[in-house]
Amino acid sequence: MGRIIFDTATTINGWIADEQNSLAWLFAVENGDAPDEGLFPSDAAVLVEGSTTYEWILAEEDILAHPEKWQNFHGDKTTFVFTTRDLPVPEGADVRFVSGAVADALPAIREAAGERDIWVVGGGDLAGQLLDIGALDEIAISVAPVALAGGAPLLPRRVESDRLHLVSAKAVGQFARLVYEVR
């Protein structure tokens, strides 16, 4: 069974999106729009994201009008989107909508991933729900040299130091890359 990895970028003060749920702050950082090779989970077969992340990606890249852009980020990977609403699906994309408890959806997500990893793209609350049920294996954070006044928090819950073990810390361009094993 593969690992479940929350891999995201954050500001130095812990926001993953601004007050308008935008990532424009990230793309303004040098190489923020084209991260270095190897920063994303290379063995991820499945992506998991919340509806806010999904809708932002669709709108930002105008993917419904240009479905070929879906491949730029998602490739051929199955994408599970947690939502309570009916949302559009780009032509040719393997998007599966799920609602309810994360624990209830997890068997189908794991089945789709097979032996490969699952990448939790966003948001922080979704990653936190996986952490709460003991399913999250790793948190990888690329910290950008940006501070925001508010927005979507990296991980909106209390997590004590006994739950996280630092695996690596390094500079990658303008980012500080931190990888934690979840215990």
C-alpha cells in the first residue's frame, strides 16, 4: 500500500491560499509557477483535493474551455474531489466526486491508487481530516518568502511535536523545503 502525502506550498506565516482562495502569491515567487523537478510526490497515482482547490484550478487555467490544460497538472491521474455540490468535469479527466467522512471514502481512494502513493493537493482541512484518522503518512511543505494577512491555513488544527518527525530540510530556490513523517 502506498503512502498518503500532503504536499503543498505555504507562506512563512502558514497560509496556503489568500482571502480570495487564490495562489497568485505563490506564482509571483521566483519559480513558484514551475517548481523544481522532484518537489511533488513522484509515485503518486491518485490526487485528492477539496472543492475549493478544484474550482480554483478550473477557473485559474480556464480548464473547462481548454480541457487539455488539465494534463499540465493532473496528468492521467485519478482525482478525488471532496464536495457536497455538483461540479463540472473537464473533458477527458478522471475526476471522482466524494462527500461525507474522509474515512468512508478512503477505501475507494486506496483502491484507485493500488500500491502507489496518494497526493493530498489541498486543502489543509482535508489533510487535517486524514491526520485525525491516522491515515496521513507525510507532510511536505515548500515555504515561500511571502507573508499574507489571512486566508486558508496550512493545517487548521493543533498537532503536537510528538506526531511529526523532521525527515529533511533544505533550500530549493526561494523555498525552504520541509518534510515530516507523521507518527
